[in-house]
Amino acid sequence: MLNIIFLVVGLVLILYGANWLTDGASAVAKHFHISDLVIGLTIVAFGTSMPEFVVSTLSSMNGSADLAIGNVVGSNIFNILMIVGCTAIAYPIKVEKSTLTKQIPLVILSSFAVIVCANDIFLDGGANNMIGRADGILLLCFFAIFLGYTFAIAHSEENGEDVKVKELPMWKSILFILLGLFGLIFGGDLFVDGASGVARSLGVSESIIGLTLVAGGTSLPELATSIVAAMKHNSGIAIGNVIGSNLFNIFFVLGTSATIIPLSIGNITNVDLLMLLFASILFWFVGWFFKKRTITRYEGILLVTCYVGYIAYLIAQQ
């Protein structure tokens, strides 16, 4: 019972902390005359991925590699199949051509990169599968390239969606940042302890908890953001939020975690990694075909059904 309380309290602190940190950092950036669009594509997009960053980083530092990797892989699968699926069911999503030709292929590339990094035994004949420091640094290099690309499209004439930022006094912005950091760090510590405790008490591996419970919990900010954006007919924000989060999770979150402490793949299997790649390709497929450049309600149901099937597979394997 105590572990469940830790889990719930930690998740609440993480979600509020991410929100406070995002609002505070956005207001400070606005104070220094950084454009709304750049703030939206960087601080706001990455702010919704802070729960994954905190949980995976703390998990790797605590020696829970299964939880760290499972959180990233599970969150990305959840983002595509559940968030895009539920968002499309709530309101069909129009997808820009540049998103299908440039941005979603980056998501597919990131999924493929994880498979390559995590298959030392198959590719190199290694003793075990690890995402080592070299892999982590490589992923961080990919993140730097993605960040440069993000700033480039921020000034492109193709992208005209601004994200309006709440303006706050400087003292309140700093207070929000401090409260956000406290919520993320303290909440993340509670959440990791609670998730590990729940896994032990149920006799379930940390990898399964990371792929399901932790992944779904840390992805709540993206779910709320995308559904609200779609209902307001801001399809670019709804899709961009998922794409930005997935790339941030693999390139930065996993890259940082592996750079701090090399991560053993443990109970994360190629089935999980291939499911991530399949979900990424399906994301591109449903946007491009059927009703061209629109993810319809039927396609949303298909995505959600795939996720339910994947969870059923994980449960059956226990």
C-alpha cells in the first residue's frame, strides 16, 4: 500500500513539477524576447517529456536499468499508439506533408537507432546487450542535430503555429522553476521507489512495470496536450507534441541515462524494440494512406487496438 502511495504522490508531483517548470522557463525566455514559436518547439515540447527524463535518469542512477529503458520504450509506444489513437478518435488529425516526409521519418530513425544500440550480442557477438556510454553519447549527438533542425524550422515560413506563453513577473517565474525542479526531483524519487516496490510485491519484472504503468503515467502530459490541441483544431501541435516527445525520449533521455551509467537491456526484448519500430512505421502509414494526410477515427481505433494487443502480449508472457 505504501508503494502505491509513493507511486501516486510521486506521479502527481512530477506532473505538477513539469507544468510549473515549463511555465516558469517559458516566461523567463519570453522576458528575454525569445519568440513564442521557439519556446513552443523547445521548452514546452520538452517540458512534457520531463517526467520521462527524471524517472529514467533516477532509475539508471539507482541501478534500475530495466525501469529506465522500459520507461522510454514504453512511453514512445504509448505516445504513438494510445495518444495519437485517442486523439484521432476524439477528432481526426490533419497531417502536414512536411511532417510525413521529414519529421515522422526521424521518429522511425530513432526507433531503429535503439534497436542497433541494444543488440550487441547479435551485431557484435558481445557477452550481453548493453546501451553503453558510447551509444549514449551518439544518441546525444543525434539530439543536438534534432535541436538544430528544430530551430531551423522555427524560422521557416512553412511553420506558422505559435504557442502563446503565459507572461509572469520574474520573481514568480523563478519561483515556478524552483517549485518545478523540486516536484520533478522529489516526485521522481518517490515514483521510482514506488514503481520498484510494486514490481517486487507483485512478482512482476521492472521491465514490465516500466513498459506499462510507468510509461503510461509519465506520458499523461502528452496525452492531455494532444487531445486538447486536436479538439481546438490545432493538429500541428497535437502531432508535433508526440513527435518532439518521442525524439526527446530516445535521443536525450535515453542518451543521458546511458552516458551517466551504461544500461543493461535486461528483460527488455527485441519484441518490445520491434514493437516500437512497428508503431513508428504505422504512425507514418496511417498518416500517408487511406484518407490522405488525415489520421481518421477508424485509424485511431486501429492504433489503440494495436496497443491493447501489445499489453495483452506482455501480460501473457508473465
